Amino acid sequence: MAYKDVYAAWKSDPEGFWMDAAQAIDWDKKPSKALFDENAPLYEWFKDGMVNTCWNAVDRHVEAGRGEQTAIIYDSPVTHTKRTISYVELRNRVASLAGALRAKGVEKGDRVIIYMPMIPEALEAMLACARLGAVHSVVFGGFASNELAVRIDDAKPKAIIAASCGIEPGRVVHYKPLLDGAIELSQHKPDFTVIFQREQEVAHLEEGRDFNWHGFQYGVEPADCVPVEADHPAYILYTSGTTGQPKGVVRPTGGHLVALNWTMKNLYNVDPGDVFWAASDVGWVVGHSYITYGPLVHGNTTIVFEGKPVGTPDAGTFWRVISEHNVKSFFTAPTAFRAVKREDPTGEYVKKYDLSCLKQVYLAGERADPDTIVWAQDQLGVPVIDHWWQTETGWAIAGNPLGIEEMPVKLGSPSVPLPGYDVQILDEGGHPVPTGELGAIAIKLPLPPGTLPTLWNAEDRFKKSYLEHFPGYYETGDAGMIDEDGYVYIMARTDDVINVAGHRLSTGGMEEVLAGHPDVAECAVIGVTDQLKGQMPVGFLCLNAGADRDHAEVVKEVVKLVREKIGPVAAFKLAVVVDRLPKTRSGKILRGTMVSIADGKEYKMPATIDDPAILDEIKEALQTIGYAK
């Protein structure tokens, strides 16, 4: 069947389409129908079905006689470790961990925060929660204490599962002190923590609160899978909110299983038994959907990679992993390829490896610039597919559905909307704009299975953030257009979330940190275009009157502050001191205009600007740090 036929089949009978897709999942109790719309605009899928995620991801493959197949390949160039875990071994490890958690009182509906690096135990912790019907919330390993504390206070976990440390090239990241600091800062205190001690650093355990991963499993009864309602939250994943208060995206269990399983063949073009590798982190949505759940539910072999695209040890590490582990589909962020291309522009390392197993490459997490796609296509000789989705959706909104039909690649476009998504381009008034014109990208409700039904304990915020601006639609927060062939183009964010090396970070959150410096009266952070990381944050500081200190000192201090409060992931290194910020008469900072100046692009003088001369001052300030050329 061609893509257009599959899409048309979904459009004419969405119920039938998703009920059919749901057949591929093992249900404890089959749902009576697909869509439950009694509570519109809040929609739910398969609501009266009963199901367990861990059963579908692990046990059923063992029961079907595929227990000896490798489930997880762990490849860690930073620790020089490689090992494989079969489905039967994974089941036993997860059942044991789940049993130990249950013995300490973790039950269906309890929250558990997971704070771990890229090790197989992170996936085991997620699956153990899913086995019990507990709701996990993975926090990116190494996030600073106060970022972790905010999430502890919002999710109110019964337990926290962490590792003693993470390993970065050339340094050890001490997780345990960060965790201790977060628990101290948070109002809510977990009943207990479980610490996986890594040999690179053995952490101090607090008597009575902290338990050793292995020790606490000793002698416990393994746990069976607990069936949950299809609308029961599988997990909460926090994404940058524009207010600085992170938003807890809720993932519903039933729809999540159905949608992810459907995408493995139809979008990523793999069959059960094939090796699939998403080079991301379990702390981000890609790690949830396509390191852990998607591949395992579909019966693939997934790779847990603890390393970097360059420097662990060189720019050939991706190609080594693909060749050595027989990877068929590879998924990474454009920024990773930019780093590889910068080190190895002519692809010398590519030539060292036999990559005949590789059939397709997927890019997501930020807009894939045409240069990077062309370079990757030339080097690898396979389709390089940009696809577009969000933490909120959990899987791709638009992409080239290779498992259905390989569509022509159009540079700059993540291809076509996938079944389930009716993508529209709207003007400010909510009216569709003509083909090829720029507007706000919105998706006609209901969103498909697996997408967020709400935010954790914040239904009003969910409606306000996504549903109110364009009634009847989900507002993506992205701007773009659709061409005459139905291809979607994503041009910009409509708010202040920037994308640093595939990590979505709120400039608002960074501004809050800068504003906390005693000498800073006012500030703004913008994302400027960066060849390697996509975007880099730049801070503008207006100092308090009388703060006649050395500007370089203040800049050094605010950079350190952002590192402490948000973490190295923000890549915040550049700030300039200015006398004033460009604003509208109503007091809004003209960030968009500042970005255009920094990137050396033409811009229209905003009609509402209170003093046009400020823009020249901003330009001069940016030139001192190498921008606005």
C-alpha cells in the first residue's frame, strides 16, 4: 500500500485504523473501542482496556520462544565495557528489581524518579516500575540539584533510583551528592533511594534511607506484571516550560504501546529481531520511546550507548557501533552528525567500517540543516530521514514512512504527516493559511494514541499551553508551512525554547538564574545559530546602578551560576553586559529581533519598539563576542 492510501484509510476510519493497530499488543482485557471523547477536548484512547507495558516489552517475547534473542546491547566506550542481555535475562532482572521495590512498598500508581546515566540498569529500572504499574519519571543524569528538586516536589516519588556516578570523557559526574542535595532542597522526601554503585565511584549510602541496588534485591520474591487501565500513566517526563516551571508530560499506557509498536515497522522499517539504535539518552523522550519501549515492545534488539559521537575515542565511534552490532536503523540528532562532520569532513572514518547492515538513518530533536543531510547521504549511501516530533507527542508527527513507502526526500522538510496527525498551518486568528505560506503549526484534535492526554497535576495549564489558543487544535508551538505535495516544513519555535545540541532548553529558565545574580538588574537570553550545536544561548545583562565591577568578572559568575543551577547541558558560556534591552512599548523584550541581529539576518524594525537606537548598541555588544557580523 502507498503512503497516501494508508493515510486516507486512517482519515476515513480513525477508530478502525487504531483498533487494528491495537491487535499487535497483548491485552489483559481488550478495549471495547479506540477513542473515548466524552470529555473533549481531553481525549483518551482504549480507556477500558487493561494491559501491562513490561509484559509487552519483555515477558511476551520469552513466552513466544524468543527468550534467547538479545534484548539489549550495552556499548560503553567511556568505560571500555560491552555486554549483551537476552530477553529471558532481562525478564529475570526486571522481575527481581520489581519484587524488591514492591517489598519496600512501591505499588501501582506510586511515582518513582530515575536519575541514571546510559547503562542497562536505567532501562531495567523503567521496566521494573512498568511491571508494578508504578509511574516513573526519568530525570536526565547529572541535572543540577535544584532542577532535580523541582521534579521531586512535583512528582512526589515514593522512591528514587539513581547511580553513584555518570562518566563523561575525562571526568566523573558525581550523581550521589547531586541527589543528596536535591532531597535536601525538596519539600517532599522519598521513603527510600536505591543506588546502583558503579566501580568508577562508590557513593556513600545513608543508613536507613539509601539501599544498594544488589543488596536490596537479595532474597526477595520476583514480581509478576500488574495489569493497569490503558489510560493509567506509564510515565511522567518533564519538558522545559516557558515559565521556568517544568511541565510534566503524562504518557498513557495503552496508546503508548499501540503507537510505538506501529511506528517500528511503518516509520523505522525494522522487523522483530533487527537491531535498532537510537543514540540518545534515557533522560529525553527519544530514550523513552526508542531506546527502551518502542524497540523492546516490537521485539527488536536495542543499543544502550554510553559515549559521544567524537572523542570516545574518535569520530568513527558511530560507524564502529553500527558495524560491530549489525545495526539496521540508526537514529541520532543532527548536532551529533555536525560534530562528526567537523572532525571528519571527508568521511575517512566511514571508509574503515563495513556498514552494509545499515539501511536507513533518522534525524530528530532539532531542524536538520540540508548541509548535514547531504553530507550524511553522501557518506553512508542510505536514506537520511529528518522527522519531527515533540516530548509531548512521544512519537513522530511527520516523517518519511519507509516501512510503508519511501517518499522522495525534500531537504529542509521532515516529510509528510503520519497517520493520526491532521497537521494544519494557521494564522493568528486560527484560520488555515494558503499552501506555502508561513503560520503556526497546529494539529486538529484528537491527537493520536500515545500523545499526552494532560500534564501531571496541571490540567488547566495543559489546556492553556496547548488547547486554548486555537480551539479544536493542539498548538505545537512551532511555526512553518506545508507545500503543494503535503510536505511539512518547520521553520522556528514560536516561544522561547531553544535547542542546544538536541536538548530543548528554556531561555526563560536561564533568565531566572541570571536574574538571581546580585549585580544583575535585568537580563535576556536568546538562542543564536551555532554551526555545531544548532543553537547556543547568549545572555544580555543590564547591571544594577552602582555595580561598577569588572564586566568580565560578572560574566564569569553568571556562567558559573547557570552551570550550577541548570547543569552543563545548557552549554551557557557567553554573556555580554549592555546598558539596556530593546523592548516594545508594553515592555516585552524583542528577543526575535535580537536573534536576527546576532545571526546577521535582515529584520524589520518592530513597529512597537520604544527606542530604535538600542538595536545598534545590541549589535555592537554582540560583535564583541563574535556575532552580528
